[in-house]
Amino acid sequence: MAEITLEKVVKKYGAVGVVHGIDLAIAHQEFVVLVGPSGCGKSTTLRMIAGLEDITGGLVKIGGTVVNDLPPRKRNISMVFQNYALYPHMDVRANLGFGLKIAGQSPAEITKRVSEAAEILGLTPLLDRTPAELSGGQRQRVAMGRAIVRNPDAFLFDEPLSNLDAKLRGQMRAEIKKLHQTVKTTVVYVTHDQVEAMTLADRIVVMRDGHIEQVGTPMEVFNHPLTTFVATFIGSPPMNLLPATITGGAVQLSDGSTVPVPDRLRGFVTEGMKVQLGIRPDDISPIGHGLSQDGPGAELRLTVALAEPLGMESLIYTHIAGQEVQAKLYGPRIVQPGETLDFRLALDRAHLFDAATGRSVRAA
Amino acid sequence: MSATVESQGSKRLKAIGLWLATFLLMLVMCVPGLWVMLSGFRPNREILAKPPIWVPQELTLDNFGKIFGWGAEQIAIPVPAYFTNSLIIALTSTLIALGVGMAGGYAFARFRFRAKGALFLGLMLFRTVPGIALSLPIFMIWSRLGLIDTKLGLIIVYVSLNVPFTIWLIDGFFRQIPLSLSEAAQVDGCTRWQAFWKIEFPLARSGIASAGVFAFLTSWNEFALASQLTRSTDSKTLPVGLLDFTAQFTIDWAGMCAMAVIIIIPALILTFIVQKHLIAGLTFGGVKG
């Protein structure tokens, strides 16, 4: 069993705080993705779990044992680095077997486990090559092979795909997912790419400025963002946020126009409250070209400022209450700038955030 | 048609010109050395002949015989002792300078500590002081400490001359090795020490080898300080020993040149063995200062 627990974990470099007391419980065999913009403390958190950074305060437990003062080698974890960190002076076979050799395994055992790992990752034909003779994707696979060969309690991935081109990244993403289904080990995965987070994670941890903003399954984080930061960070293109005031039981936008308060949020708002109306581009569509046509909605006549056709859909830039918003048109229809269309806002999927705190009115 | 012939011709002319220039340059650089080596194998009378004999008439090993005391004719210069001194002093000081250089270079490349920049700058500034400028103070201190005419005295001097350079060169090499390699090794089960010896050291090997060769050659060839600090066969090194061929009225050119050959050969062999590392080392490590 290897659950990983962080309790009030703090990291400071001198007086500068990088991670400000985060709590997180990762279950056995769970795939958790730490996601956030550069400098949010996600890599530092991962490195503290690995033992590569000192922990300034709080506790890190792996499998119930406090590991704060254990060196990396005593934590029984393995790690895949962003730059692969393959040993350049060893061939693939030696790279894979290095950890086993250090652990004092017998040559026969090493050979057996290296071939098993090589088989899982399709590395068998490459065993005699050096890292310099491998492509980016192959190096990535060797790095993963080196991680699985030791049969650790947990895998730590530090932005493993960010050095690959877009196509390869998609392939490797699928391979990591498959790998996790095969070896069923606890995984902590750091990325700044929200697509990786959404597709790989059992649970996503969204981090910002050394704090955890929200923890939840990908669908929870996508459908019920707790803060405007999560709302705009997860999902592409990002959620539109429109400043508004609750007036007479409706959401009044800055130009005075109103839309009804979504039913499910009715109990959470008070008269005169300053809010931000959050609505994803997918939920603003020309009538007849949207995702959902039923349920509560508001209709608005809007002028297209710019359209980016993407084949089966188009991204439309337009303005609501003087603010630029992005909308989506589903279907192969060409839209011209300047064209005026009737749009429908799917309000059952809209969000309201407290303008002062940036938190969802449901959470306030 | 004629244009291509012409351009081919001019290309050829250019190649010949370049080749000739290289040849002349190499000639200027190599002739003194070659002349010394050649003279080591010629009898004294031929070297001193007037008008000069350009093409050697006879080659002989007598000069070496004289030095090492094989032949009938012997000279009273204890070359084997000097050779042993040189070897002991150069090897010991190189090994120490390499050890300190590796520890220091690794520390500067990998760790953060107080006054790191100032310390590094200080080392480099120390390196800019010409060794001979220090000869008088060193002489005075060494005479108080009883280190004059000891191998230890010279070893200490050479270590301190070489350490700034070895630290600087080796630091550059360790900097080029991504930190994540050592981290990966530690996650893979190594102690920091094991990670160093199994991963970082093999990768920095060419840099360490170049630093070692430079340190060895500096100690092996050094004359100015050695001539001040040595007196007898206890500590005199080969370059200082060359002076023994200068008597009051005569200079034994043949013997001196033969001894010069003995000094040059180990340096040549060493450079030849590590030249692959050396070239890789100087270009690779040199990129990052």
C-alpha cells in the first residue's frame, strides 16, 4: 500500500515562500495530476515528495511513514524527469538496470526484469543503443522503463511530455495512461498542460502561487470550478467572465441588460451582490448551432467580430456588454465578421463567482 | 567553360597558398624543438662546428649514455635522481591539485554557499599573479619552515599554482552535466557519493583528464620557482638540472639537448594519450566559463 499524504507542507527558500502549507491525500493506486501555471509550486511539491528538496515545514508520508528526513533512495519511489535524465554513458539496458544493480540484485534477476520492462514499453530492439542514438519519444519510454523496472511504491512524473512535439505528446499521453492501467501504482504527475491533466488524472489538483485552489475529478473541476482561476485555467478556450450585479433576482450585466439567475444557483445569491458571470464558449452558440437546445437559457443578438473556422466548428469572437467573449458555433457553417446572429446562452451550465473573493457563490 | 577552369585553378592556388602558410607557421613553431631533439643525438663537435653542419653527419646515443652513466665517458650530473624528483613532484602535486580541483569544482558547480562568487573570483585573481612574483616571499617563508630543498616544498607550491586552474576547468565540466542526472541516480537508489562516482565523475572524466594534463605539464616544466627553492639531488627537478651542463667556461650543448629530450618525451607521450580527451575537454568545457 502506498498512499501519499501531505500535511501542511511548506517550502521556503530563505524568506521566500514557494509552497504555503498544502494538505493533500493521495490514495493507493490513484493517478493524481498537479496542474498550474509556471511558478505555482507544483514541481517543488513533487520534488519534496521525491526527497530532492528539503521540506521546510509540515509532514510528507508515503505508505504511512513520515519521510521528511529520508533520502530519495529510501523512499521507494521512482521519478521521470522533464529532460529524461538518462545516463548518457550507459546503453539502454544499463540505464534500465542501474537501480537494480545499485540495489544489489543478481545479474539474472536484473536481466529478467529489464527484459520485462523493455517488453511492456516496446524497447527490446533498442536495448543496446545509447541515449544519444534514440529519438525523443524513445528516450521518454526509456525513462519510464527505468521507473517501472524497480517496482516502486509510487511514480513521480515531472512534466514528462513537455519536450515532445504535439503529435508525440498525444501518443505518449496514451502510453502513460496504459502503463498506469497495467502496473497499477500510485502516480503523482506534474504538468502545466490542462489537456494532460484532464485526460490522465483520477483526480486533478489545481495549484496557484503555492496554494491548492481545488482538488477533484476532472469532471468536477471542469463542471464545478471553485474559483475564477480554476474556471479560466481548466478548459480551452477559457471560460468567459462577465462582471455583473444581482438586481431584482436577475444577473444584471455592466450595460444594464439582464439574464436570469441560473436555477441551481438561486439560493446562493443575495440582492445587490457583485458577481462575475462565468460561461464557457461552448455554452454560447448561435441558435441551432449549439450543444444543447433545451434547458433554461437566454437569447442575445450579437455581432461577430472575428471567426476562426476549425472545420466542424468555429470559434467566434464577439462582445457581450462591451466585453470581448468567445463563443462556439457547431457545424460546418461559415460565419463572416460583422454578421449579426441570435445566440443562446446555456444558463444551466453558467457559473457565478463572488466578485470580491473570486470564489464560486456555491462555495462562499 | 573557361570560367570554370579558371575558378578551379584559383581554388587550387588558394589551397596551395593555405598549405604553404600552414607549413611555414608550423616550421617556425617546430624547428627550435626539433633542433633541440636532433642535437640530443649529435656529437658536440658537430653541433659546435663552424660553418654549421645543417644535415647531421652522424647520429649517436652517446649523449644519453653519458647522462645515465652507461658509456665509457661519464658526466657528474645525477640525471636519474633529477628525473625521479621531477616525477614524484609532478605526479604528487597533480594528484593533489586534481583532488582539490574535483572537490572544489563540484562544490562551485553544485552547491550554494556564502561568498561563493567572491571566493571564485579570488581564486581566479590568484591565478593571474605570475608565480615568479611570489618567489621572494615563498623563499623567506620556506626557509623559516625548513622547506627549502625539499620535495614537499615544491609540491606545495605547485599545488597552489594549479588548484585555481583545476577548479575552474572542472567546475565548467560539472556545470554542463544536468543536475537531474545525479537526482535520477539518487532516486534510483544511490547515495550522493555513489551518484557522483557512478554518474557525474564518468561524464566529467575528459575534463578532469585535461585538467590533470595541464597541472602535470605546469609542474613538470616549471623552472623559475624550482631554481630558487631547490639546492641538491634531494629536490632538484629536470629543468633546473639542465643548468648543471653550464660550467664556468663551457656549455655541454649535446648533453643539455639530450636531457631536454628526456624532459620533452614524457610530456609528449602524455599529451598524445589524452589528446582526444584534451580536445573534447577544451572545446566542451570552454564554452561555459
